[in-house]
Amino acid sequence: MKSNDKNPETVSNVNQREIVLDLLLENEKTPGHFNVLIKQALDKYQYLLKPQRAFISRLAEGTLEKQIEEDWLINQVSKTKVCKMKPVIRNILRMSVYQLKYMDNVPVSAVCNEAVRLAAKRGFAPLKGFVNGVLRNLSRSIDDIAYPSRDKDFVSYCSVKYSMPEFLVEHFIKECGTQNAEKIMQGFDEDKKLYIRCNRNLITPEELKARLEKENVAVKDTIVPYAFEISGYDYLAGLDSFEDGLFQVQDISSILAGLAVKANKGDFIIDVCASPGGKSLHAAERAEGVTVEARDVSEKKAELIEDNIERMKAFNVRTKVWDATVKDESVKDMADILICDVPCSGLGIIGRKADIRYNITQDKLNSLVELQRQILSASSEYVKPGGFIVYSTCTINRAENLDNVLWFTENFPYELDSIEDDYPMLNQDTLKKGYVQLLPGVDGTDGFFIARLKRKDNGKN
């Protein structure tokens, strides 16, 4: 679907396309942190008008997201293939193709002229004619260029159509079947919403909704009664309701994971991989008198949690710097609930972090499974007999999800505990068994796995 981005050519002499080009070039040099790069750029240029910031964000994220498709289209009209081009020219063409294909309100003349100017400004004046020729050809034929045949080569078709490496197309087919695999990739392409969770210690959901609407924020209900989808604001941190700690930004899938934290009055909860603290803060609201210890591996991560604790006034949450792969004997048999949202491949949130698709490998998947098992093993004795572990990931990979859970129940005194009553809004048979796999394009969420495990009272398998 093409966006309705307004043409941001005036108002400021800042060249937004040049900012995007620098982001793409930096990502080529040091891949894996594109969201951080965009945030830093938007913070630096916070003085720009909202349409200009939106243009930078949309073009940068979209260009990376659709890179495989862009390269396919360029290669159909260019004698020099994308892989042989200089990085500057390659990325100028990619971002220009994205505008031609997906940004209707940006005139073709602006796309071509700005690309030529940018090439010259970056020292490639001799290639102005090449850049202009490729883009003019594409502007006339972009909607007529044939993609690989869906019927004859489904994997190649999906790879180009959804800009997904073939390795991952095959992975999703293996995990979820052909039909759901395509739905998942379509789901990644859908416009991403911003979700918030009401801080019920400070305000009711109804009061928060009214407060946000007074701040001219559009608010929609979600499947969680105290979570909302919001839009229409200029700058999130500029909202008084945000500064006052009345809500936490948190994706709906992550909020759903928190519903499995079945807390009782006075419970002690440990979150072993807590940064930036969304699940810890959610757990702190689940019952009266709850205490949450939010842990992560570094001071920097702990500071992110503390920032949210302070803003949300969640003073029943404390932080601790601790490597989750290392056993902490000081909390043996102390926790009523352990939250274990482990580092994962992130294959369920590719729609929010496009660069994940280009950086994951089978070796990385294998190493993550081992890391997750180390964390589960080290944390297993923190829970009291009769207590619970809530295990979650933001991925679509059985090895990281159900296989890990089954391995854990075979080797430690735990059993899956039904979460059916915690998720009346979901209709999946596996809830009775104690776990659920959510899929983008199928469940209307990101790809998320949630399981609850109960420690056996006798401490034996």
C-alpha cells in the first residue's frame, strides 16, 4: 500500500534525503542497529516539522524494508547490477525506487532530480546521467516489471515480493505452512501501530483515554481493556500524559505476555532480562503489594529501567545488574513468579525492525537457543515450589519456543500450566496446554511466543 506522506520539500533547508542516505550508508558499515540510528537522527532534528520527520522515518525504514524488491527492480533496467555499484549510488537508487513505488505524493520529477543532485553532491557527478537514466526508466515501467512466478517458484516470488531473504521464506514455510507463511510476510508489510499500556496505579483506562483526547491524540481500544492504540500526536515525549507517567509505550504482543503473570497479593517477582522494563512495570500492577526485581546485564540497561520506574512512579520495582546466564544463589526458592523474556532472533517483529531479516543466520539461531537454555537453567531454582515461570520470545521459531519449553520440562522440575483463562480474547487450542504462538498477519499482533511453567511442589521430575 502506498503512503499518503506529504511532500516535505520546503519549510527547512535541511536535506531530508541526505539524512536518509547517511542512515543507509551507516547501516551498511555497522548493521544491526537501524532503529537506534533512526531515533538518534530524529532526536537530532527534532526541530523539524512533523511531516519532515515522518518523511525521514518513512523513507529510511521503507528503503531498508524493501531492499530486495528495490534491487530486483533496479537490476531489470540497469546494465550495472546493484551488487557492483558504489555504496552511495546503490543507496541513492534504492531510496529513490522506494519513493517511486510506495510514495505517491512525491512527484517523479522530485525523486529523479533530488537523486541526481545528491549523487553530484557526494562526488559522483560523472554518474548523474546513469542515475537519472535508471530512475526515468523505472518511473515509466515500475508497475509492469515481472516478478518471479508465484506458481513456479514460490520461494523466489515471496523473497522479491516481500523483500525477505529466501532462507527466511523457507523457514516460515517450514514453521507455519505455505499459506500462513505468506500471511506472516504480508503482516510484516502492514502499517505498524503504536500501543500504550495504562498505568493503572495512577489513572484508570477511561480517565487516560479522556486525558489523551484532550491532548488531541486519537485513541482506539484494543483486545486488552487497559491498552490503547494511539496516533495523531506530534512528539510522544511532548505529551504531558507521557511525562506524568500515565502510560507506558508497549507493543500489544508484549502486553499480552504480561497477562500470563498470574500474581497474587504480596508476590515477589523477578524479571531476569528486563530492559527497558515494560514487563516488569506491567507485573508491578498485577496485584496489590507486589515487589518486582528487574534485572539486566549492564548498568546502561538498568538505567533504562530506572528511567521508566521514575517516570511511572513504580516504586515497588527495583533494579539489579546481573547476567541472567549466571546462577544467583541469593534468591534461590524466593520468587513466586519469574519472568523470562529471553534474547531471541526477533523473527516475529521483522515488521518493526526491518534489518533483522538481513542479519539473522542459521548459526545465530542455533547460538540463541543455547543462550536461552543457559538462562532458563541458571534461573530455574529462583522459583519457589508451586511458583511459575513466564517464558516469552518475540520470534517465530519452534527451536527457540516450544522446543525450549519441552526441553526444560524434561530436565527440570517444571510442567506447563494452562493459560486458557488468562486469554479470553484469543482462540487457540494450545492455550489449554500452557502456551501460545502469535503470528503477524494471522492474529493481528507481532510474532510472539508465551508459555507458563509451574514448578512442581516436590521439586522432582
